[in-house]
Amino acid sequence: MSSDFFQRHEPLLERAVEAAASRGYWSAFAESPSPRHYGETANEQGQAAFEALRGNEFPLALNGADGQVGDEQSPFGFALNITYPRVPATTLVKQANQALAQWRRAGPRAWVGVSLEILARLNQRSFEIAYAVQHSTGQGFMMAFQAGGPHAQDRGLEAVAYAWQEMSRIPGVALWEKPQGKHDPIKMEKHFTIVPRGVALVIGCSTFPTWNGYPGLFASLATGNTVIVKPHPGAILPLAMTVRIAREVLAEAGFDPDVVQLAAHTADEDTAKTLALDPSVKIIDFTGSSANGNWLEQQARQAQVYTEKAGVNQVIIDSVQDLKSAVRNLAFSLALYSGQMCTAPQNIYIPRAGIQTAEGLVSFDEVARALATAVEKLCSDPEKAVEITGAIQNPGIAERIDAARALGLPVLTDSRELTHPRFAQARIRTPLLLQAEAGDANIEREWFGPIAFVVATDSTEHSIELARESVLRHGALSMSAYTTDESVAARIQEAAEVSGVALSLNLTGAVFVNQTAAFSDFHGTGANPAANAALSDSAFVANRFRVVQTRRHV
């Protein structure tokens, strides 16, 4: 059956490998929730499936389960009241090791075929997953559908494509023949077997459980490892759905479903650390805080650890052709999902002397005011604004807004609460935009959420220096810049390359700095403290398997 899965999806796999090589636009899964892509009743069926889960035990049978856990609260103002089977960490690892023996022997075609079939079935359930993502993360529905569904699936497929490409480089059998002059040559037959590292652990985040979780999940699965998926206690449902579908496919293919397991737990349990330090866990994928990511890198010595952590993302404004277009683009980036994105801009550097535009010199105060006005205009209609801002996932983020306001810095536009037209209890906040001086210690840390600083600098060169040094010290997942001077653009690009951060230049249209596209954009570089890996490249997958050879004379 697993071979059938590979044959069924082989054309898709070949196209994905081509797309990863060309880096042009390609998406395997339609990002539009249009009925022409998913069917006339897909939305209604997906919503009904989500509603049917509320208030019940999640339908997932896990071996070794010991009770139920779950306390997810929708950021839109209600409890999900869904519980999940709780399996002790030691039992999860034991079962993953037991399932590994059969899964290891299946080989790359089976691993990849099963992975592709899981992705195809996930795509069919995109609406159900979208509602789960929306009401566990607080994303607006359109973002939840796209980022939580097709875009996440694309990222998973991208990882599978890289895995297949790297494994395909290794021949199964080779004939080795060494000439010996007058004597008969030495002949050997050499067999090369791809073997997985072992048990993989995926530690999910609360804001993008599928988008951030799928690359590691599918990179490990497609290279023959068994996978334990440990969701954030506040966002279990999207990954529980994923695990259920994965186990269904594995069973149909004749494999032990325990190749993929769910590690649901309460917020006060140290499940992640217990699993991470288990000697059998050989791969860890993590998205979250720098403190936890650094701990994993330092303590989980037995594992290959891939982390995406916190950073301070920078924007440099030197000059613009059209100030209105530039600030509209930036305002959308600041408001999108209330800044709860690892790529969201935070520090916006502008020279005190102002910037050049097509209309002449514009002062620092005028640029700052234009940006604040753009944010206010974007959020002026609550019914439209809430679809952009979504809801605040964690109450701590709302508290962080209050803490930033209490810094005493000049307020360019204040954060305010909005009322959602359908969810009156939703936790909605507009961006807080503060003015700061270069050298202010407050801008040297990440303020995760809808919080940004317009920073006065001595010059554009000063802005470039500040941005470069901040990335080197604190890390960043994005950098953005505006300039009409190609020599300045070259210097900014040099600073980005030296500090190891992805750069976006002069974004004024429908592409935003906090968005990346699978098969074209690398998410993270692995070259600064914010992340030690990129999603996805060869390095992300190649060390998840090893090659064992057997040789004999012939």
C-alpha cells in the first residue's frame, strides 16, 4: 500500500523538487478557500466538524493512554472544552521505539509515500483545520485557513521534497572495481542503506502550530524517523487533527500507527523537557522562546536540535519614492495577526534629519506621524480590522502592551481594544507605536505582540549599524529597508548578509515583510541567534538520516 502512495503522488513530488530548485512561484495546495478548489460545501462541513469536537473527548485512540487532558481557550472568547488522551512520556518513547523497527525497514519510498498521502488528506480537511487554528491561535479566519492549511502543507511538502532529494543522492548498490595492474582487479559489491536517527520530537508553538510544526514533522517522517508531536497546551487541536490523519494513513499502509503519536499535557507538566532529555530522542524541532530554545540546544546533547527562537526585527527607512505606499505596507505588517509573528517588524529606524521622497525632504516627525496615521486608518473600521489583527493568543501579550506603554516613551498611536462583530468577548488589540531614541535599552529586546518603536538615528549609516549589530547580538528573522539609492541598498544588503538575516527592499504592494512563500523564500537562515536552521533547505533534512554500508567481495 505504501508503494501505491508513492506512485500516486510521484508527479507531485517531482514538481516539488523542481520548484525548490528554481525558487519561482509554485504552490501545490490552493490558498483560496474558493468552492472551485475545495467544493461547494467544504466550509460548512469544516465548521460543522469543528463544532462537533467542542465539549467532547477528541476521537484519537492512543496506546498507553492514562486519562484525558485539555484546557484550550479560544482567544475569541470561549472555551473549547476538548480533551485529549494523555500518554506518559516514557510510554510514548517506548512505543515510538517499538514502531521504529518496522518503519525503518520500509525504506525511503514508503516513508515519502506515506508523508505525501498524509499531506494530501490534510489538504482535504483544510477548512476543519482552519477553524481549529483560528480558535486556538486567534488568527483571523482567512489567515488561519491559508497559514494553518495550504501554506503549512506547502512547507511540509517542501521538507519532504528536500528529504527525497537528499536520500536519492545515495545509490542502493554500487560495484567497486580497483585495477591491480597484471593481477585481477579487486571487486566488491557495496550496499548503502539509509537509516533514520531514531525518535523525533516536535515541540509545537501556540501561534502557528501547523505552519511551524509541519516542516520538522514531515522532514523527520520522510527520513524514516518515528515522531512524537508535543503541542503547546494552548493549541493542541490543530496538531491533534494532524496526528489522527497521520495515524489513519499509517494504519492503511500496514504500519504501526505509533510511528506518529501525540503528547498532550497540561500547562504545569514538564513533558517537553522529559521527552527532550530521553536518550532515545535523537531529533528535536522547536519553535518558541529563546530561553527554552537555548536550553534545548545546551541540554539535549543526544539529539540533533533545530530551533526557531525570538529575535528583534528591524526596518531601515532611508528614502522612499512614495511615502504613503511605504507606510501603508508597514502599517499592515504591524497589524497583521497583532504582531504575533516571528517575522513581524519591531524597530523602525529613521534619521533625525528626515528622509528624501519624490516630494522632497520629509522630517522625522512627519514620517512617524504618517506611519501612525496609516495604522490608525487601517484599524478605524473594527469589522474589517479584526480580520487583519485577529485576536491576542495569550493574555500575557495584552499585559506586555501595558508594560510597553508604561515605559514613558512618546506615544505615536496607542493600542486600543476593538469589539469583534461576531465574538464579543474576543481579545482584540490594535498596534502600539512608540517613539524612541537610538541607544534606548528598551529596544534591545523582543516585544512580541502589536508593539513597535520608531527610532530616531543620527543618519542612515547609523541606522544600518544599529540594525546589523542588533541582529548579531539578539537575532532576527526579518529585515526590511526603504531606499531609492542603489548604493545605500547595497550597503544594507551587505549588513544583512554579514549578520545573517533575510532582507526585503522597498515593499509597497501586496507582499509584506512578515510573510514568506514555500519553495521560494527561506524562512530563517540559521545564521543568527534567532534560529539555528532554515525552513527548508538541505541542511534541515540531511542530518535526520545516516547511511550504513555493507560490502563484500564478488
